[in-house]
Amino acid sequence: MWPSPAEEELLDTISFDEWLIEPSTFIVKVQNNAMQDAGIFQDDIVIFRRGQKPKSGDIVIADVEGQWMMRYYQIEDSRPVLYPANGNYEAVRPEELAVIGVIRSVIRKY
Amino acid sequence: MLAHIDGDSFFASIEQSVKPHLKGKPVVTGKERNIVAAASIEAKKLGITRGVTLWDAKKMCPELVVLPTDYETVSLFSKRMYDIIRRYTPVVEEYSVDEAFADLSGLRRYHHASYEQIAAKIQNDIHAELGITVTLGIAPTKTLCKIATDKGKPAGLVSIHRSRIDDALVDVAIENVWNIGPATAALLRKFGMRTALQFKQRPEEHIQKLLTKPGMQTWQELNGMQTIGFEEEKTSYKSIGKSKTFTPPSNNKEFIFAQLMKNIENACMKARRYHQGAKSITIYLRTKEFRGHGMEGTVERVTAYPNELVDAVRTMFEHIWKPGYYRATGVFLANLQPLNPMQPTLFENPATLVKYTKLYGAIDELREHYGKHSVHLAASLPAQSFQHVSARGDMPIRRATTLKGETKRKRLPIPMLQVKLR
């Protein structure tokens, strides 16, 4: 038996699980179209990384005074602003903000 | 140095983690059993503890949030907690669903950190990534670690240094020492040892006269000698027990027998997974009034095949059955031995044995694909289709939510945040 030349290539694959499920990732079901222009729609499943510090431009899940939202996170004048990706929603400039995690992937199963 | 990691109000904290709107509120789990199985820190402050009936708990706190136990999410969190600890040391013992021991010895240089700093990192990672708090105890032995954790509850980090053991033990009552049961505690108190320190300071010969080996080990552990080692992942069991409670209690004989057989199927399944079989089997029935009847029998040959046990179990069942209402059945497979190679008994047709081996090989494969109990004995049928009578909302949210492609039995192994997104 000759070794298959494909064998060594195979060693460098990862499973979908490893690709999607990083340590500390959670899922949440999307319940509105506030991020539709970012390609995230109602009933999509979003995978986010809990406890990750957000950078400007990340999509985050955040707690704004007891209201939960998924929005773009931006730092403007060293203050956080949450931007929607949908003209029907308004930007939020929260006094208090707790980011619970940063979005890593979106899954839509047809 | 060893560490003991203990999840604070584990089941209730997990609920608060996946349902962040419950943070800061008194929450208990155990709705399906009508007693408090776990209470959040806020509920504990109101005097609500494990084992209190829900009725009493509601009286103590009318706004109490009562939830069914979500075993699925709890086991995901449990596994992640162990995984986080394994980032820091490969020697981790999964002591229970919400507790672990870890050996940190020799890892200070590798992590460029003191033992306390390593422990604090574990604690922070768990908090940041899982949204729950754990208490950490660091000490030279497991028994001392447990004492350190008790002192640190909740969310603390307590370290007992070898030179400060006495200070740590002076206010610890003897019955609160790990592995000291009520009988041993009573005996030690009789001999004037009320605290862990008094016990620790007795001369070895004196303790040797009083206690057997496990008690002696505890004495050595309190004296800083590590005598209780780390348990590797289990590869075999000495006995396997399975029991199940059903609500409401039933007086239907065939249904109760079916429950018993289902337990046997479950126990055999577990035994086969570890390539073990039983030589002895115990069955028991628990009445509505919590009285138990039991009986033990032996089988001719080591087995893990329910078909071979059904006749013996039927005979034992008929023996102990009395008409009445029952709430639970259980089985114990004991005297476990390796299942392979199997030897037929003298008067047995070896082909039967081969047949069962093949049959259950196939059943176990089907189970892998289609879920537990996809193939079962006719005798357990009445138990298979049975659903617990339960009030609305008794099912954990995660269980009641089926994502596209998931089934009731097969689900994505990832925790789901339960929030209303605006």
C-alpha cells in the first residue's frame, strides 16, 4: 500500500465545530431586523464570544439599562455609541453600557 | 499546591447567566420536583436553602423566580468550567458537576505567576466567559482545599499555606471536615476533639486506635501530607445504579415494572459503554410514602444484556410487589466484571451469547444515531411513552426551544442566551 498523498493534507483540517464554537461562545436567536444591512435577519442564530472586549466596529450584544440589543459598537469622543444597520432604528448613546459579548458568526439554516 | 474550584449556587447562577435579566434577583431551580434544588446568592440571603419546599420558599419571598432544572445547559457549563481549568494545568479531577480539583504544583514558573495568581486567573476566566462565579481554595492537600473553599464562599479565593494550617483549622468544627461523617464526628467529639485543629494535633497513634484508614487519611491530609490522590477519568465502575422518580405516583403494576426495566436498560447501557457486565443485581421500589422494598439476586454469568435479566427481574419484582402507589423504581448492577471475553455457562448454547453480543452491538449503534432508547424491550414500553404530568412551564426554556435541525433528543452543544433583543 502506498501512502495517499492526500493524507498529510487532511491533517490540516478543522471541523465545523472547531471553526464555529470557540471557547466561551454562546448562541442567541435574533428577534428583529435592526442589523439587516449587516446581513443579520430575524430568526438567524448568532454566535458571540462572551467576555470579549469590543473594538470599534464590532457587532456586540449589549445591555443598555436593562434593554438588550445587538448593534455596531463605535467609540466616538471616547464614548460608546450603538449603531443599528437599519434606517428604521436609531443610534443609542447610552449613559451606562455593559457589553456581554462580541458577534463571531451568523448562521441561517434554510 | 492543589486547588479546589467550586461553582457558587451553580444551577441558579447558570440560569442568571443565560437569562441576564434575572441577575440580582432571588432565583431557585427545582420546579419539577417541588423543592429547592439550588438557590441563587440573593435567595440564600433570604434564608432559602436547598431542600426547602417551593411552597415555603414562596412564602419567604413572594417574588421568588422558580425555574425547572436545565440539566442540558448545566452540563455544558460544567464541561466548559473544566476546560478553562485545563488551560492552566493538565491534572484536573472532575469531582462533581460543579466542583473540580486541580494540581498546580510546579506550574509557577510556566505561568510566571504565584499559585494565588494562577487561581485568580482561573477565577477571572470562568467569570468572564461563563458569567458565573466560583470559589477557589488553595492548599497542600485536598482536605485543606475544601476547608479553604468553605471559608471563601461565595466568590472568594482563600489560600492555606503550609505554615499557617493551624490558624485555618482553629474555627472549623470537626463535622465540617471533608469525609468526616456524623458518626465519626460524634466519636471524635466524645474524645474531646470539637475542632479540626484539635483533631489535627492529636498524636498519630491515638488517631490510629480510634479510626480506620479513611479517617487516618483525613488526619494526614490536615497535617499537610497529601494522601488522597487524583482520580483519573473513570474507565470502570464497581457498581452502577439507575433510578427514576415518576409524577404522579402510580399503582399500575405493568407501568411500574416497565419503569424498572427502563432503569435496567439504562444501567446495562452504561455498563456496556465501559465493557463491563454484572454478576449481581438489586431492584427496589419506593412507595408514595417513601418506604422502600428491595431485593438482590445473582445471575449465572456476567451480563449487560437486559434480555437476559428480564426473567430474573420479573421473579424478584413479583416477590416484592404489594399493591399500592409507588413513586420511584431503581436498580443496582453490582459485582461488575469485564464483559469480554465472555464465557458461556456449561449448559448454555454459546450461539445465544454470540447473538446477544451482536444484537446489543447493533442496538448501541442505533442509539448513537437515533438517541437513547430508540430500540428497547417490549417490557419497558409503558415507561417509554410516559410523560411526567407537569404544570405549564416545567420544561427548561432551552429544552422547549428546538432550533432548525435540532430534535428533542439531539441538540447543539452550546449554551443559548435567553434575552429579548430590542
